[in-house]
Amino acid sequence: MLRFILLFVFFISRDFYGQSMLAYFKKLPPECTPYLNKQERKILLKNGAYTIPSGNSTDTEQYTLDTTTVEDYLRYEYAFTTWQRAFFVFELRKFTKKNGKSFLVYSKYGGLPASYMQYELRILQLGKKKQLTENYPQNLLPEEIPLTEFLKKETPDSLRSKIEQAVNRCYDLDGEKNKIAYGIYTQYDTEQIAPWLTGTLFIFRWNGESFDSVLTSE
């Protein structure tokens, strides 16, 4: 009987926290879900996918959303169902301050599978009735990190420009509790550039008041 009660509480709690992130999704500013109105957002939440109605046999775009969310993370994507390979990934991550107040980190990156970049990073405050307002200008996280921060100082300029063309840089909000990352990624062989790198991943860990950062090679 005790085991049943614990399992019941676990699933109820998981559903509650998941629904809270979905509730925040509903309250995002309109520009955080381009081409979707409020009614279309509801359809996306209900079905986990929404196809933009203006498409045709050669150009059709679709939103997808992972409704199996966890307590503090949500991800949705915008891409094509036709031959085009362009995409955008949107991520939300919730953090709680020591005073009990919460905020969301909103990230958007995209492009092509072999060439993508960070487009937006916003801090959204959670106020009364969970209304979202943007904290701008924000000083909690850098909107982007220059490639030079990943390279040794003695890296030749000619090689630096080649590395710039070969790597992608963006945030990844899906990580351990109170931790997100900003990294460089590439589909190419990294052996030639590895000797010039000081690291490949900036880890940002939330301490309740600010983010502590460290550069690693995870």
C-alpha cells in the first residue's frame, strides 16, 4: 500500500511540474513562437505538433514540442517536413533564486545541420499569476561567447578564421539541475584544431544568485 501511495505521488508530482512548464509556454511573448497565434499554440500543446497551414507540396513548415517535460525544462522545434533542412530549436529552462522567485532562460538557435548558430537568449521573469516579462538588458548570461574565448592566445589569425567557419556555437539548456552550457560543435575532424583549443564547453552553474562559469572539454 505504501509503495502504491509513493508511486501515485510521484506521477502526480511529475505531471504537475511538467504542466507548469507547459503553462509558461502558453504565456511566452508572441515572438517566441513565430507564425503561431494563441489558438495554434493550444493545438501544438495538445497534439505535440502543428503544421503551418500555408504550406504546399514543396514547402511545408511544422512545429513539434516534447510534451513529456520535466520540472524545469521544455524544448520545441521549427523545421520543414519537405526537402529543406533549415531548423530552429527553442529551449526554456527554469531557475529559482534564493528568495524563492523564479525566472526562465529562453534560447533560440538554428540554421542548417552543418552550420547553425545562436540567435537569441532572453531572461524572462515570472511575476504574479506567472506572467512573463523580459528582463532587459540582462546581465546573468552572455548572449553569445566569442570564438576567441575557446582558443589559445597564440592561435594564428589565418587558422582562427578557418576554425570560425568549421564550428558552430550555441547554448544547450538541457542539462543537470541548475546547470546549462554554451559550446562549440563541429561535424568535421577536430584533430587539427584541438591543439589550439583551451576548451569546448562553458558550463554555467546557478548558485541561487548568479551563474558561475568554467571552461571545460567535456
